[in-house]
Amino acid sequence: METVKKHFFSDMGVMLGRSMRHIFRSMDTIITVTITPIAMMLLFVYVFGGAIQTGTDNYVNYLLPGILLIAIASGIAYTAYRLFMDMQRGIFERFHSMPIARSAPLWGHVLTSLVSNAISVVVIILVALIMGFRSSAGVLSWLAVAGILALFTLALTWIAAIAGLSATSVDGAGAFSYPLIFLPFISSAFVPTESMPSVVRAFAENQPVTSIVEAIRALLSGQPVGNDIWIALAWCVGIMLVAYVFAMRAYKKRV
Amino acid sequence: MQNQAIQVKGLQKSYTKLHVLKGVDFEVEKGSIFALLGSNGAGKTTIVKILTTLLKHDGGTAAVNGFDVASRPDHVRQSISLTGQFAAVDEILTGRENLIMIAKLRHLNNPRQVADDLLNRFGLTDAADRRVSTYSGGMRRRLDIAMSLVGKPQLIFLDEPTTGLDPEGRIEVWKTVKELANGGTTVFLTTQYLEEAEQLADRIAILHEGKIIANGTLAELKKLFPPAKVEYVEKQPTLEEIFLAIIGKKEEK
């Protein structure tokens, strides 16, 4: 009996090409994803910033890591949306009745999320540079920042996959991202946690965003990173693995 | 080599509360057009999904091109193509890109050439580089069927291919299906339109309350009824005939 050949990587490549075309043909997704964080950055730097005591002389430098996380959290809502739309229309059924790797369509969306969020992050960093963001970080530190952001994106993307695969309406597919977008506000992303009441402070200091923000901030300002980076990585990898298991389960149920 | 493209025996399927298929049996001969007829919710789509490996059945057996759908789904997928109830096309891509995408997923040697040929065959060359979202319902369906033909599968499933189409679009699809069968492809078709089955199918099976209650050629099915009585009835043109005559695209019979 001849076996059926599988071409996981080329199938995934075709899927990636497909959804990247979707993104470039509806630039509004990239614009919406970048414009809100940029507006927030302008607001915080030029309106609230003067009143916020962070102990750093440049508030843009302080703010940028949190802004990037917000951008990623809103970016992955589109991944959930695209997945949901694919499930609704017949196209996933066509893919799944074809002799292709079973999980290629899903991985195509995950990779697309990674690429499109990388684009938004670069755009936001460029705007921050214009607003006076400066970094003394070397190539290795930048690579570490990129790595953390990529892991964070993957972790949230798999959460988005669960939402996109199990939602029953378009609104439901996107709604899960609101708490994720909100999370950076109750962290050290905008203000140091020392100013918060004790209960809020306890939450803020022990939720994933704070350690991720602190790690990125330290890397970008060339300061010792300490334990934050390991806590940040542990959060990202942990969330990613759990979300992956649930997303795959939801996927297998649907196909 | 056996002569049956599809063999279904005692097929059972239940959803949480609903016993949809209660022992379905039928066979489809290679190279024929087989129509599965039934009202909405009769389980036609469930059968299509089981045969195209999208859904697991609870009991009985189903084999497609000699491969058991449950134990050898990969082999089944190699030799079939599905055109589902809702046009499985990518709206944001162009017609050409849709076809190239499928050709690449089927690992054909020259995706661009394959796409050009199919666009030409389905009269979509002029619209090839437009986004599918700008296509009419009939064009979308044609592209959908064209995508199913990429890689020349031996058996194609068409799940209610004309639902939601205007009369012109429907006739376009009928023409396509006839051409397919003439080219030796086996066609498994579901429909709720009796006329469609009558027009196209070599064999017709009627699915009702979870079972096949009749299965045969049109002539055989007609024999199930009392012999025709001759009556003189004034033949009024149907609104459809009037519509088609006015727009000047009367179907060739």
C-alpha cells in the first residue's frame, strides 16, 4: 500500500501566502492595529506624561514596551476574526477534504499573526523614534526583545485561536481580546506600581505584563535585566503551551 | 478493479439529540452522475461530509474509490474533491489566485498553467484578475467548481450546487456538470430540486427520515407510480420559461 505524501511546510507556506495577501489587501487591519496604540502613546506622552513620575527622564522610553504589548493584544483579535470567518465559509471544508497536512490551515493563520504583528511593532517603534524614543541597546538586546515579543505574540495568538475556533458569532470571536488589551493598564506599563493601592499593586506586580514590560524596558535601556526576563519567558511559554493544547483540541473537534 | 466509486452500507449518524442517518445504503457507479434528493434537514450534507472525511460516522461502512473513509481518509482525500453548500472560494483573492492556491496545495507541477486552463474552460478569463468578492453568484459557483477540478479528481461531490443561484446561473452549473460526466468524472450531487435531479442524474436516490426510500434511474422511479393516464392539459409556460425566453438564453435540451 503506497502511503500518502505529506508536505507540511509547503502547504503551510501556501496558507501563509494566502492570509498575508488578505492583510495587504485590507490595510485597515494594520492601520487599526497601529493607530490606537500610537494615539495612546501620543496621549500619554504629551497629555498625561507630564504628571507621571517614573523616575526616568524620557517617558517615551518608559512607555514604549507597554504600548507594543497593547498593539499585539489588539492585533491578535484579527487572527481570531480571520479564523472564525474561514470556519464560517466553506473554505476550511475544502482544505480539509484535500490531501494536505491537517493543521496547515491553522498554522498558516498563526504564522500570519506573527508576521503582521511584527509589522505593527516596527511601525510603532518608528513613530516612537520620531517622538524621541532612544535606546542604548545592542544587537543582542534587540534580538532578545524581538524574541520576547514573538513569544508573547504566539502565546496570545493561540488564545485567539481558541476564541476563533469556538466562537459562535463574529463579535464573540473578537471580544476576548478586550481584557488582554486592558491588562497593561494594571501593570507597570504606564506608571510605576509603587503608586498603586496594595491590592491593585499585588495584582499588577504578579501578572505577566509587568515582568514582560520590565524585561523589555531593561533590555532597551541597557540595564541589568535580572529575573524579569525569566519570569516573562516562563509566562509566555506557559500560556502558549496551555493555549496551544486547548486550541488544538478545539480545532480537532471542528475538522 | 471494481466498478463502484462509492459504496455505503448501513450508514448511521447521530448528533446529540438527532438520529439523522438510520442505516443508509447505496452505491455509485464510476463515471455516472448520482443525485441524492431530499428535503432540507434530511441529512444530505451529513452524508457528503462523511464521504469527504469531514465527519465521522457512528455505524455502518462507507468506501470511496475502494478506500474506507474511516480508516484511510488520506487516500480518500487524494481522489476526491468537494464543492460544499457555501461557495468555498476566497473572496479576497482573485479567481486566478484561488485556482493557483489549490493547484499548489495539490502539488501540481505548473499551477499557473492549470489555473489558466480552468479559467478558460469556465469562461472566467476576463474576470481572472478581479477579486472574487466582485463576482456574481453564478461566476462564484463556476469558480468553486473549477477549484474542485484542479488536479483532475476522479470523483467530485457537489452539495446543493445551485441553491441560491438565479435561473441563468443554474443552467450554467448544469452544463458544467454534464460536461464533467462526459469527461468520465463521477459526480455525486445533492439537491432539493426535483427538476435538477431529473435533468442531470443517471441514478436518483431519495433520502427521507434517515433512510434511502427509493433508488433507481428516472425511468425506474417513474415505474413506481401507477401507469400514466393520458389527460389533455393545456400547457402553460412556467414563469421560469418566460423569464428565460425573454432574456434570450433558453436552455438547450
